[in-house]
Amino acid sequence: MAGAAVCFWTARSLGREAVEKLCSKTGLATIERFFERHGDQSVLIARLLPFVSFDFVSYFAGLTSMSFRGFMIATGIGQLPATIVYSYVGGMLTGGAKMLVTALLIFFALAALAVLARQLYREHASRGKEGADTAPVLRQPCRQRSGGSRAVGPDGDR
């Protein structure tokens, strides 16, 4: 309900001007008339249908002159059946089903941690490799005519 209210007021306060620029005046007027006559019922029906985007309905209702009170009542009544079904199904998750869901959640969390650890290891290894490529060489051997080799210091002294 809080999310629906936020979307409604966002569209009401910020979205009307943008929509007027994007669509025709007659199209917006037609939608406005439809929501004046059937706004509460259309929001209620849209909330009952699981395939209709929740935010989409809230934004469109906020763009019209539909009252906030009517919108919230229709949203609450429309959400009630889905809330009851979800609560019932969640309550059925006892014993084996509850352990299965818990095990799956733990598995997904561990998989996500493994991917993150792998990524961090690769970044760390690539930084270490870059550092080894650019490390300064302090002493390099050189050959003298006498056959011996002596080390050369950083400033070129032997």
C-alpha cells in the first residue's frame, strides 16, 4: 500500500507535464474521462489480475483526477485476495517444504558469495600481476671483459 501511494503521488506531482508532452490532448482527455467514470473499478480489477503491473496502475491513476482516497480503497480491496493466498501458502511451508525453501535460500546465498569471492580474487590477482610488471629493477648483472660479472646498482655504479 505504501509503494502504491508513493507511485501515485510521484505521478501526481511530477508526471502530468511529461505525459502532456508525450501524448495528444485528445488521448489524455479520453483517459481522464474513463478514470472519472470507472477509475475505482478499473483500479480494483487491475489489482485482482496478477499479470497487470502494480506500479503501472499506480502511475496512471496518479496522472488522472482520480481521488487518492478512492485509489487507496480500491488498491486495498484489490490486494486483499492475493495477500490472503500468499499468507496461506506461506503458512503451509512447514516441515519438509520449509526446510527445502531454507536450503534453497542458503544455496543461492552461498553461490552469490562464491561468485563475489571469485571476482575479488581475479581483481586482486590482476592488480598483483600489473604491479610485478612495473616493479623497478635494482640490480642487473653485466659482463666485463675479464669474464667476471658484477652487479650494476640503480644509479649505474659498479
